Amino acid sequence: MKVLLLKDPKDKDSGPDPYIKELGLYGIEATLIPVLSFEFISLESLFEKVSHPECYGGLVFTSPRALEAIKICLKDNSKNEAWLKSLKQRWNTKPAYVVGKATASLVEEIGLIPYGEKSGNAEKLAEYICSREKPNSSALLFPCGALKREVLPTVLREKGVALESLTVYQTTQHADLQESLSSYFSQQGIPASIVFFSPSGVKFCLQHIQKLSGDFINHIKFAAIGPTTADAMEAAGIPVSCTAESPTPQDLAAGIQKALHLQNC
């Protein structure tokens, strides 16, 4: 049983990708194909704002890429020294809100304490933030991508919780995507399931997958890592067989196993 995961592999230094490992426990052979490339921008502006925690009520991260932007800043020795000497400690007196476990672990890597990691999506994180933050208090700093959804900013604005957004990365299609998909389908055949990990993945991959699958596309069980991605899939006309209960390898693997088991009955 083969499953195609449309996501970047995990950093090689941290061992095998957890999604491949978890699906393997169900006897499912998973393959990763990177879909997105990221260009980091406004990094000087980002660190300038990070250098003034007194101006903000906390931080908001809805993407691991936003943390990567900060980690790139901290590769500079003088910036890293300033972070370790005082900035980290000063930010730790304020909440760092995160949308899931992957983002939470990166927040911990830079020495901060994550809040709200069980939220799982922007809507629930916005509710969590509003339950903790008082209206008209200091703005929360929100490093984000150019394609960010407006759900979280809109909910916070309606509740009077100030948010200062800064675009720190842009998302583009991975240079090798089309070639990688063609190679996979020619060598591995039609997978039993294909998993999308972002609305951008749907946008960049769907046309290629439809072309490569042909009439067999109706045999594929399509899965989503979360409700936002599932919404994008449905809007594009893809039937969603499975949405992970939370964006974790364990929940995704369990959902796919259930969907494929139903298919086999």
C-alpha cells in the first residue's frame, strides 16, 4: 500500500521523517515530495522588532517558516549574543502563541515557551488568544508568510486584540515539483492515497496529479493534514476521504489507515 505525502522532508539531522515512520507502523509505504520553496524577506525589520520586546504583548507563530526566519537572524553572532544575553529572557515574560506541535518545538528550540500548541488551526488559536488577552493591550507581533489567511487577524481585530503583522517569507512552487511527480507516477504507479499539507500544495500540485492519474484519480483516497487544507481541497473539487484530527503524524496515519481499510472492505 503506497501513500504520497506532498511535503518537505524533515531536517535530515533529526532522524527519519515522523510521517514516514508512523505510516510504516501500519505497513504503508510513504514517499515525500517537496512542494514548496520559501524565500525569506524583511529579516532586518524582523530582528529590529524582536529587539524591542517592551513594545509588544507577545508573539504569534502560525507557521514553522516564521521561526526559521528568526533562526536565520540568530545565525549572526552579534544578534545571537543579544538574544542569549537579554532578549530571550525578556520575551519569556510574554506568551509565544503557536498553532501546533511542529511550530511549538521550534519555539522551544530558540528558548521560548509555547502557548496554545493544541489549537491545531488558526481559528482555534485565535479563540485561545482572545481568552487570554485583554482588549487594547500591547500589540502581538506576528511574523507570517505572504499567503497568510485573514482568519486570525480578523478574529483578533473584532475582539479588540491588537496584532502587528510582518511578512517574513514568500511561498513559491518547488523547482523540481513537476519532475518529481512525473517520476513518482512512472516508477511507483498510482498511490492508494495522496496527502496535502497546505492550500498552496493543492494549488501547485492538483493539475499535475489530475494529468498523471487520468481515469484512475477516482481510485485515490485524498487526505488533508487539517481543516484549512481540507477546505482548499474541497474548493478545488477534490473529495476529502480523511482529515487528520490534529496535525500530527499519529493522527494522520490513523486517519489514512481507516480510510484505506474502508476502501478494502
